Amino acid sequence: MSTCFVGQIRMFGGNFVPVGYFPCDGRLVSIAEYEVLYVLIGTTYGGDGVQTFAVPDLRGRAPLHMGGARSGKQYVQGQLAGTENVTLLSAQMPAHTHAFVVNTAVATTASPAGNIPATPSAVQMYDVDVPVVPALAMDPNSISFSGGNLPHDNMQPYLAITFMIAWAGVFPTRN
């Protein structure tokens, strides 16, 4: 590899981390042993700042450039956000309705084409799909909730690859 800056994060296609790098796995490392890297990143990603500091942990995370987004939202270096799965709440879903139409005519067949519930008769349970009288909306409380209230994946398509941070290399100068 070409010479890199200390603190530079790179992607690597191998199944190991080359000498001079740590995997971006959130590990704690010794300030005394890796002082140059500590000078650059400090405790931004964790550690006690006395004996240890942490390297970034990109496992299960997508990197995002720090600073202000076009939306005005600010992203601070080292900030963690997001989740791998989420359970949606009713308040997070777009407004919508579940129409439930019935017919007031007496049922004439047990299996109509439109499956429109009708006034029960002594023999049949459903009306035919050609209502004689106008369809009526039922009370909103007659439609129950649906769904399992279980979390679903919240991750974009991904390819797992090794992210690593250099602890050896050229000390970067400020622009």
C-alpha cells in the first residue's frame, strides 16, 4: 500500500488487517503505545483518555461525513445514530383508511363474487356483488388492527468489507 496518513480510514478487500492498521471495530488501545493516533482522534470514539482511547466502530454502521447536511441537520464527529431494525408505530405511517363496505339487503348466496357482507338471512350469509340498495360504511371501530408489531430490517443493501484505521504513516498537517 502507498504511504497513508495516521488516522486515515481505508477499505481493504482481504480477510486480515495489514501491519500499521487497526480494524475499525471500536477496540480500546493504549495511549502510551499509539500516542500519535491518540493526538489525532482523542476520545472521540471512546476510551478513558488516561490510559486508553477507542478506534471508530464501523461494524453494522455506514460512514457519514461530519458537518451540516443540506437539510440543516448537524452531524458531529463520533456521533452514533440509527438502528439495524425498527418497529413502526401507527403515528409513523402515512394517513390512510380501511374501507369496509356492507349491504343492507338480505343475503342470497353464501359465496358472492364481491364478498360483501350483508344482513344475515336464515340460510345464507353474504350478498351478491350487485347491491340493490346503496352500500353503507360501517362504524370505524368495526375494523380491527392488523400487523404483528415486530421489527423489520432497516438496512440498505450492503457488502461487508474491512474498514481499518492507520496508526502508522505520515502525520497529517492541517490545511
